[in-house]
Amino acid sequence: MNKTLGLFIGCFLLPVAAAIAVLKFDLAPTSTTNHGRFLEQEVVLPIKADDKMWSIVLNLPEQCDTSCEVQRKNAEQLKVALGKHSQKVSVVLFENEAAPSKHHGRQSKLVPAAFYLVDKHGLVVLEYLYQPDPESNRLVLKGLLKDMKKLLNYARSK
């Protein structure tokens, strides 16, 4: 057999054999670099993009309790924490229809008092659940900001 033909076949078979081994022996990496949780089902929100690449959505419950108030304050702090990225990201509050000047139509598929990362087409990507412990909740919000900055840097590099 010709050397070139053998090298060509080897270059094809080696990656195929490696892929089969990874799948058969379950050697795929299980860790992720994101801090939020991916949703198991597809949820699309009726959000107007307004030339914003991403939105951070807070799903407020019908009856606002302490978790709701804490998350409202956190949403205001997120606007400030975004800094130079605030032109590319909007912070949206979803709540009941009694409150004017907000987006209406609380979503039943979304957990109340949780933050969500939503792309410009309204597709919910990541979920950040409310933690009753203030330190844990601060870490969740810090992870949300890290994920947002990664997404913005990735979008800029395209």
C-alpha cells in the first residue's frame, strides 16, 4: 500500500476511533464554565430587543414577599454593576399587570424571584435561582455577571 494512502486513511480513522471511544466509555467532560443552569425546555419571552444583545429578566411573583424585594434591589444593582456593558444589556422586570410601565405577563414556566439570561430574540438561556442566604445569593449574582461578560466578549469576537 502506498504511504500517502496509508497516511490518509490513518488521519481519517484515528479521529473516528477516538470519538467512538469517548462515546462508548463515557469520557466526555461533565463540567461547564457557566454559573447558571440551562433550562430543560425551550422558553421564549415577548421581549423587545431595542438594539440590546442580551436581557437580564427578573420574574417577579404575584405576591411580592421578601425574596421579591431583595431581588428588585439586586436588579437595580445589576444595572450599575454592568458598567460599560450597560448599553448592550437591558434589565427587565416581569410582574403582574397591576404595575404600570413594566413588561407584563408573568411567565408560569419560570421560577418566581429568579433571574434569567435572555438573548435578543427572547430565548431564555440560563437560570439563576434566588438563594435565601445573602452570601449565597451574592455569589449567584456574581456568577450571572461573569456569564454575561463572557457572552458579550464572545459576541464581540465574532
